[in-house]
Amino acid sequence: MIRLFELDNRIIKPTEHCYSITWLKAIMDEYPDDYITIYAYIFYMSCPSEENPYFNRPIKEREELILRDLKHDIDTESESIIYAVEKATELYETPTVRAYIGIVTLLDNMTDYIKETEITTGKDGNFTSLIRIAEKFDSIRQSYKGVAKDLQEEQEQRARGNENLGYDQM
């Protein structure tokens, strides 16, 4: 797991990367009084790790929860903030992260569909398809568990000197 930000006593702090990567430095320069809160927002929106308390929240709910909990007025429409979230997300991604996000999205969509769909019967009813979805749910959940375990193992692997390994070095 790369470290764009440090967690120090549960507070987000900039690493050396925030001073040397131009799009992270731009946040610091553009928002000199608020960059720590914006870095927290970027971290919470993009980091696929259990260090991120919003990691297990559905992606479509995440931003609203983060903004509410940060209790800060962040301009989420700012080009530099949007770009920073996109770039941080790219840097955190590995094939395992992408697989995890794909399966989580599938499970979330299935759960929402089952929860929100009214059961209809008869020739054009959806009862049979809802039953099929429910039957397949466990096998997809098992796939999720496997990918979640792989992701956890990927993030725990470290090189000599307690440095992180790249996914292609494992």
C-alpha cells in the first residue's frame, strides 16, 4: 500500500509526496488554510484500505458521509480536488483492488435490487428471477470474501525495511 498521507494519532498528515507530486502540492498551495482537511477528504475518497474508515461504505454514499463527518465546506467541484481524488485513486489501484471494487459494486447492486424490487408473480412476474439472484448471492459473496482476503494480504506484505512491495513484486 502506497503512502500518500500519514496517519499520525488518527490525524492525516502530508508525506514527502505531498511536497513533490505536483497535483498534491497544488492542493497545499491553493488551499493553504484547509489543505489538511482536503487531504483527509482525498484519502477517505480514494484509499482502499481498512485504515480508511469509509472503505466499506458503498461508493455512491461515501462522499456525502465524508463531507458530513469532516464538518468542513470543501468545494468538491474544484478541478484540482477532483483531479487529486482521481489521481490518488489511480495510484492506490492494483488488479486486486479493481477486482474487489467490482465484486463489492456487484453485491451492492444486487442487494439494492432485491431490497427495492417489489415481488410480482404470474407470466411476466419477477419472482423467479429474484429467487435466482438470491441463490447466486452466496457464491458471489464467497468470491468477495476471497478477494477481500487477497486485498488484505496484499496490503500487509512488506519488503525489507518495512517498505511496501509493489503488486508486481509479490
